[in-house]
Amino acid sequence: MFIRAYLRASTDAQDANRAKAELIQFAEQKGVRIASFYTENQSGSKLERAELARLIDDSHPDDILLIEKVDRLSRLPYEQWTALKQQFVSAGIHIVVIDQPMTHAILEGSTQHSMIARVLTEFMVDLAAAMARDDYETRRKRQAQGIEKAKLAGKYQGRQPDHMLRENIALLLGEGKSWSQIQRLLRCSRSTIATVRKQST
């Protein structure tokens, strides 16, 4: 049994590795070790995620997927969440969520615990996934309402570019840094680097 930790942030401006220390601490408290980490910056409302797909492909039956919260795994609509969950079921992957104690029983290792954990995990993860999706849709709705209100008041200027980020990208491009190096240093997308490169030529 291997424990594989999944770390996700929604945008390049956020740090997907923020929760890494918490996951390591949790594993130490449970007397287990994390075999590998899978990190990506991608919205939880997107079904296709390269690192999550790689984690599933790398896993064997009874391996564990460790996450901080269910919303790191899914903010998907019900149908897409069901499809993703079926991938875990088909691969025989157990899900352990730090903030869902009922999912921790699988780490006890006994057959009885494993059977109970599988039932409880499916229920708790389904419930948390539904709540995560509801929260996502509520925030999107409020954001849209705020934008519409600002438009009516003549105050909406659209999403503004991060000028400091773009200046740093231009500086690193000028120093001859590769796009991959810039991505690692600034945690930005390749499309943003491309935009800066185009503007500077």
C-alpha cells in the first residue's frame, strides 16, 4: 500500500504546495509515510487534470490518495464527480481526507476497518464534494452579481493584469531564463509568459 498525496491550487498565482507540510505532519501522526506528491495548478471544476490522471495511473489496488480537503479533489458537477469517483473505484484507490476524520479508518489497516472505511469514505466524500460544488457555484454567482452591479454603476474595468508579475517575467526573459525556469520561479502560466514575450518584441 502506497500513500500518494495530491496538492492542487486553482490558479498560477496560488501556491499548490501550501498544504504540503500539513499532509506530511498528518502522515507522521498516523505513523505512515507519503510515497509521492502530485502537484498542479488547475481548477477543481475541471475534470481533466494531468497530475491527478497520472496519480490514478501510478496507483495500485488499495493505495491511498491523501488530500487536505475534498475541494482540492473536486468542485465538479454531480455527473462529472461520479465519473471521476468511478476511476478511483476501478483503480481500487482509497481516499483519505485530513479534515474528514471518518476517512482515516483505512490507515488502521485491519480488514474490518477497511470495509467500514470504504463505506464511510464514499458517503463522506460524496457529501463533501456536493458541498464543495455548491460553494463554488455560490461564489461564482456572487462574483457575477458583483460584476453586473459594477457595470451598472459604470465602475467595472474588467480583470486587470498583474503588472508586477509581467515586469518580473520581462526581466527574467531579458536575462535569458527559459520559460520553464520562469514558471518555477514566478508560478505563472505559459500563456502569460507568451503575452509578455509578444508585447516586448
